[in-house]
Amino acid sequence: MTNRAIPGATVSRLPVYLRSLVDLPAGQETCSSEQLASIAGVNSAQVRKDLSHLGSHGTRGVGYNVAELRSQLRRALGLTQSYSVVLIGAGNLGSALANYGGFDAWGFEVAAVVDSDEQKLGLPLGGLQVESLNDLEQIVRDRGVSIAIIATPTEAAQDVADRVTRAGVRSILNFAPAVLQVPADVKVRRVDLSTELQILTFHLSSETEDIA
């Protein structure tokens, strides 16, 4: 089964399963669907259904081989190769992302951090030096960038998205509070912190109403 045949909802859970497997105690060779479900925060039937899309069905009474399942998940998620990433925006959020130390472990190499503020150019950030937004297209082409992380103010996000897609980027992780218009062959994942907080407050208010 190809990756395109895996339902989108399942794809969104695969990284959670992979992280859950990575967090298992060192030396654990097998994992049941119940244990994986407990760590991932879903039910065991959902785990079994999701993993069946990878051709992994486990062994009754034993569960899944941890090393084999990790390998299957990494292949399904395209983590058998490294990806070059450009981070656009060196403000508070961009700086936090640049200093995040977990990208390399999953095969994501931040090749450049760019910003439009001339006062930030050349400053050290996440082991790199901030470069000019004016050089964005050249950076994308010269460094083989395949993923762009947008952490700009709202008003700049669409222009930046237009520029990186014209330069050849086909995957965007958007932290800007803006809905981007991109070509049909470009994939965008939006991380909107305010939306996530509103979802949490919905659940909080629901719990309060239940108590009342």
C-alpha cells in the first residue's frame, strides 16, 4: 500500500505512534496495541486499524516488534532521508524554533534562518547566522530546501509563501496566524496557537457545565 492510500487522519497519528515507540524503555522488544494506545492517547482498536495500513498486524499474544514497527513508521513518514529546512522569521517564535534541538534527530536540517530586519542580520541563532530575506530564493535553490517554516507576522506570511513556492518549495509549516493561498501541489500545515488554546477552553467550559 502506498503512502497516498493511507487516510489523512491516520497519517496525523503516525508521528504520535513513532514518538511513543521512541519513548519506550530501552531494550523493550515488543509492544502491545493496548500499551501503544495508552501512551498515544487513543484506543487499541484505532491503533490496530492505523497500523494495518502499513501492513503491520502484530502477533496475537505478543504484540508488535518495536524495532520493526519503528522502521515501518519511519518509512511511511518519509524519514529515511534528511530534509533541508529554511526558517523564515527570527522574532521571538522564530528564535525559539531555531534553538529547538530536536530537528536533527528526525532528519530535518535547518539550513538557514532568514529575516527582513537588517539589525538581526549576522546574529547567531540556533548554530547559524541570521541571513537576509532578500536572499530567500537563492538560499532555497542553492541549499536544496524542501520545507519552509514560516514564523513571520501575519502581513508578511502570504508574500513569503509565494516566494518559496515559486522557488520550488512544496511543503510549508505555517506558524503565522494567516490562511495561506498556495498552489494545489503545495502542502501546508498550520500551527495556530490561539486556535489550540480555544479548543482547550472549549473543553474546560464543557467540564464546568457538566459539573453545574
